[in-house]
Amino acid sequence: MKKILAAVAASAALLSGLPADAAPSHPMPQKTQYDLQAHRGGLGLTTEETLEGFAKAIEMGVSTLELDTQITEDGYVVVTHDRQISPTKCRDTQPAFEGDPEFPYVRKYITNLTLSPVKTVECGYQQLPGHPDQEVVTGPMIELEDLFAMTAKYRTKTIRFNIETKVEAGAAHETAPRELFVRRVYEEIAAAGQLRNVTIQSFDWGALKEMHRLDASLPLVALTNRDFLQVGQAGASPWLGGIDADDFDGDLLRAAASIDGVTAISPVHGFPQNGKIGDADYEFYVSKQMVDDAHAAGLRVIPWTVDDVATARALMDMGVDGIITDRPDHMRDLMAERGMRLPKAYTLR
């Protein structure tokens, strides 16, 4: 780890005379193993985190299925972004049993519900606002084991899973306890025989440390939106697993590289996070210097969540190693335009 931090420092010193976002003077060579990640299965195309959405991404051809997990009160791993059942995405149908005092379930935290009531909730009952091309798929939340079973039918040899342990470090009572959360996700991955095909990501770097304690071979990805670093604030951010970013001069890369097992950083692409290049108030968070420093340290950079093609093109020019996107179709087109190797598209056999 000391070698990684030394490499980061050396690279920063070497580049200190260059503007942080200096544009390349000539076209950069294109990566042959660019990581195209379908965010929540590609929510711009299909209701998020459904088997149909993940299957569509596999058949289109992506490198990685990106997904979120939550843990029910009785320890099941469900695939969902939201710790609290969202009324925008899901609606109640009927109680799990007559007279259930927990009913209705929408707006309740998943960690406070067993699997049975969670499965009664109908998700995808309407198109998600802001995604006019989204195919609406209605049904209950899926479990992580359901996703592994579905993808096994495609006999995929190259598809990977980027699984987020969505521990809410800023409000720990709203998700399952960190150790339980991480252990249950790990157990499901191991039971499916997928340990070699996953990366584990989290905004909660304490969860990354816990996963490394369970299995030091798993590649970890440090997610951040910059604000979670809490640079210049007294004490350590609750999101960084005991790390104080100010001990690393507020540097994301150096802080993340101090965690054993981290192989990549996954920062928000810029601010506002739903903005894009060309907007008057938009600024990149990712920079060419950040990418160069990461590569010098042996780490990859995969920003989230990028749907705008012009913004993605600029990030590619910075040398990022992949992209997390709601629109894998648009990003595949961009990759083809630039002569990049496309991920394999699979069909059911």
C-alpha cells in the first residue's frame, strides 16, 4: 500500500506543471477493454433492476451489470437502489397476511421488513420520470440469487457484476448493520459461484474494509460523490470507514488507495451530477490528472452516471477506464464510433 501511495505522490509531482484538465494534443489511443457498465441494468431503457432489464443489457452487449443491494429484516438480499420503498417506483398490493400491522409497506425501510411483505410490493408500475425511452416492467423486487440464476442461462463468460453494498453510513439505522449487510451479500455471491466475476463497490468505505476482511481476493471499488469526503471538516467522514480525508490533503485517490483491496475509484463525473458538458453551471470532478495519477498507482477510474454522449466523449479523452450509464445503447454507439472493442452480446441458448 505504501508503494501505491508513493506512486500517487510521484505522479502528482510530475504533473504539477500541467493544467489539471489539459486536453490531449492528439487523439488518445482507445482502450481495448473499456468497461461499459449498465447502471441498475440500464434504467434509461428498462425499469431499473429487473430481470428483463438485466437480460436486455446482456443481449445488447455490456461488460458489467451494475446493481444495488439491500438486506431485509430476515436476512435476504434484494436488488434495489432504495433503502426506503419508493412511492415513485413501487405501490402496495395487499398485506403479506391478514391484519399485518406493518401494512402498507411503501415508504418503509427494507431493513425493517421481512422478505414476504417486500415481495407483495409491485414495482415498475409507471415509467420513471425523466426517462421517456424506458420500457415499463412491472413486478416484485428481485433477489440477488434470482439475478445470478437468470444470467447463468446465458452461459456468459465475460459478463461481470459490480455489486453495491448500499450501507447508509450517514444514517446507519436505515439499512442493515454493516457486518450483517456485507456478510449476506458475500454469502450469496459465494453460493452462486460468482466470486471471480464480481467487483464490490460502496460509498461506505467501512463496508469495503469489511468485505476485504471476509475475502481479500475480491476487487473493491471506492465510490464517492466528493461531498462524502467532507474535506476541511473536523474529524473523519462517516462514509470513509474511519479515514479522515484531510490526512491525505483532501485527495480522493490517496485516501481510497489507503484501503487494502481497492482496485478502482468510481467518482461522480461532475457537478451538478445530472449536468453535462456545455451547461453553464457544469464542472467536471474527474480530470485527466486524476486519471493519470490513478493509473500510476495501478487503479482504474470508472465515473458514474453518464448518459450524455458529449460528456462521455470528454471523459474518454481523459483516459477513464469505463463508464457507468443508464444508456448503454448510446455508449456502445460512441465506442463503435471511436473504433473501440465492443463487449460481447449474448443470446439465450
